[in-house]
Amino acid sequence: MILSRQFFAIRPAWKNRGFSLIEIMVAVAILGVIIVGLLAMFYQTQRAFRTGLTQVDILESGRAAMQLIREDLQEAAYSEEALTTNFQVSLSYPSLPPLPLPGYDGADPANTATIMAQDVSFLRRNNDEWTGESLRVVDAGGGVGTLYRLLVLTNRYYIGPLSDFVRSSAFSTNFMRVADGIVHFRVQPFDSKGLMITNPVPGFWVQPTGYLFASNSLPAFVDIELGVLEPKSVEQFRSRTNNAAKAQEYLLRQAPRIHFFKQRVTLRNAPQFYSVTNVP
């Protein structure tokens, strides 16, 4: 079979031409934009995932600490022994400057939170056995500390020495760690009518940074406030503790990364009728 020469004719040059350099560059640029967009979306997803995990960890840690404190405080009891301290709250270390809340514009003082760390010591009773407990914030440097718990058991004949011991005991390995990254821990007393106790009456004294209940006195309610700083911010803060001014300046910028917890606790063993006027 003889094929026509026209069948093998060379195709026009424009039909054999490939992509030009400009077309390849445009395609690479479009592909690069798509890849950058995908990487940015992946990074944002990973960041949101890590942030979510951090918040879950902080919330679980804060709730666990609040539950532990609540369960212990609601069992607080009074000894009825004269001059024996049943419940005491004192300042752990000097309070920090007011902390700006998220959205703080600097014009309204109401948008700041007073942060402080207090130590709480109290007695608990189970039949004839008494437990002295101390919740103490140990400053790890510059205002970010760790909350510890001390438990000491005794019988009813040594209540006074037990109270003195848990209130004045030096920090040691007998304290059990409860939570880290604590920037705020405060316990405020209320009477049976739900009024905050601010005026001293027989049986206790009250100061701006703490209070004490002795003999047969005990608050009817207490408000627990706990502020926990995120772990990453804690690391960044402690890397600056060699310069106190910079560390404190950094801490005051971390308000959005501080998680606040607050709960009112009923002290079951408190006198049924108790008020700031000491009148039923």
C-alpha cells in the first residue's frame, strides 16, 4: 500500500510549540499562592487546636483545685476553745498592682482587678479527730506562685497546738502541690445573711488583707477567688524574673491569659445565726 506523501507532511510550527516562560512563571506563582494559603490555614488550625488544649487543661486544673478547696472549706469547724483560732486568712506576699482586664482602656478604674495571694488555715472535725489544714501560695518569683496544701491530724485534746502549727508552720516537703501558675487566690468571709464581714466584733478581727475567727466563731459563707495563668505565659514570665520590673510589666499584659474562677462555699458547721452585728 502506498501512502500519500501528504500524510507525513510536517505539522505547522505553532502546533509544536510548548509553554512559554511567562506561562510557567504564572502557573508557579498561582501554585505558590495556593500553597501559602493552605499552609496559613493549616497553621491557624494548629494554633487554634493548641489554644483549645491549653484552655481545656487550665479549666480542668482550675476546676479541680476549686473543687478540692470547696470540699475542704465546707467542712471547716470551730473548736469552742477560748483563744483558739478556727479560721485565719493572711497575705502570702505583697499585692501586685491592679491587673487590667481584657478591653481595658486606661480610663475606667472599674476595668481593673485587684490581684493578691492569701494563705488560708482552718480546722476540720470528724467525730473526735481534728484536722488542721493550710492552703498556702508559695511565690515562685514576681507574683506567680504555686498553691500548696498541708494536712495535720490530732485528737480533741490538742486542738490549740494544732491550730498554731498549721498557721505558723514553715513551708516544707509536707506541703502537697495543688496547682501551679497562681496569680490570685483570695477567700472573703460572709455572715449568715450573705453580707460581707468587714467590721470586727468579739471573736474575730478583720483587716484589708486578711482576717481571723477564734473561739466559737466562724463565717457562714466564704467566696473563693482563683486566678491561674496559662503555662506558656508562666514560662515566659519566669524567664524574666531576674528583672523584677520587666517581669511585672509582662504579667500586667497577660490579663487575657489569666483564667479566673469564683465560687461561694457554705460552711456547714458555722453557727446558724451569725451576722456582722453578732445578733441573730
